Amino acid sequence: TASWFRGRKGWFTEREEVVMLNRILRDDPSKGGMHNRQGLTLKLLWSSLTDVDLWPIYLMGFTVLMPLRPVMAYFTLTLRNLGFTTLQTNLLTVPAFAIFIFQLIFWSRVSERINNRFLIVSFCSVWLFPMFMALAFLPADVSAWSKYAVLALIIGYPY
């Protein structure tokens, strides 16, 4: 652990580092096979793209998680265009992300209990589909609060 920002001695002595490494490897032998310094090659990239077991994850990423990014990126600008002040815009982001954090914790625990991650990720698309439909088909003269509610529920999606 010795380096320029921790000092020459570091946090641990050399003996402590050896003991710590042995304990970590004894507790979880799979950590000994990690190749953190192995670069990404075209062969490894092709192998991951052709791995059929990963295709559902890619499908969920493209169909569910990608459409969320623009909504999240332009959330504050959208609120400003709806007529909210800068202070109101900043304060209105809090509930949306609080919903997201609550959903994250809740659905993580549910997925641990039922031991099924894919079902939880699938629920994300069930949650988002009506929200995106509402966002697309809301009349132009609807109140700013209605649009805010839809946007907040999109950002507060179960992840």
C-alpha cells in the first residue's frame, strides 16, 4: 500500500500484506484467478458478443435501459422548459431519485429472496412501458405537474 499519497511505509507492513492476501485467497479461492491487468482483445470481445447466455442481458440493455438515458440526462432541462424555476427544478429532482433509490433497495432484496434477477429486470420494462406511452401521448396543454409526475416515475424505475 506504499505510494506517493500514502507515504513510503504505507498502511500495512509487508508481513501484514502477505497474511491479508493469504486470508483473502483462502476465504475465496476464485479471487486468485482474477486477471485485472488483462487487456480487452478483439477475440475476447467477439467471444462475449457470441455468448448466447449473455444475449438476454444485451436485449434488456437495448430495449429497457437505453431509452431511459435521454430522459435522465434532460430531466432538469425538461423541467425548466415546463416553467419551473431553477430552484424548483433542483428541488423536484429529489423525489424522482428518492423513488429510484427506494426501488433499487426494495427490488434488490426481492431478487435476493426469489433468486431471480431476470424477472426483476423484466418488471422494469413492465413499469416503463405505460410511462413512455403516457409521455408520448399526453396532450400538449396538460399541466406541468402531470408531465413531472410521469417523468419522475420514469426516473424512479425499478432497477
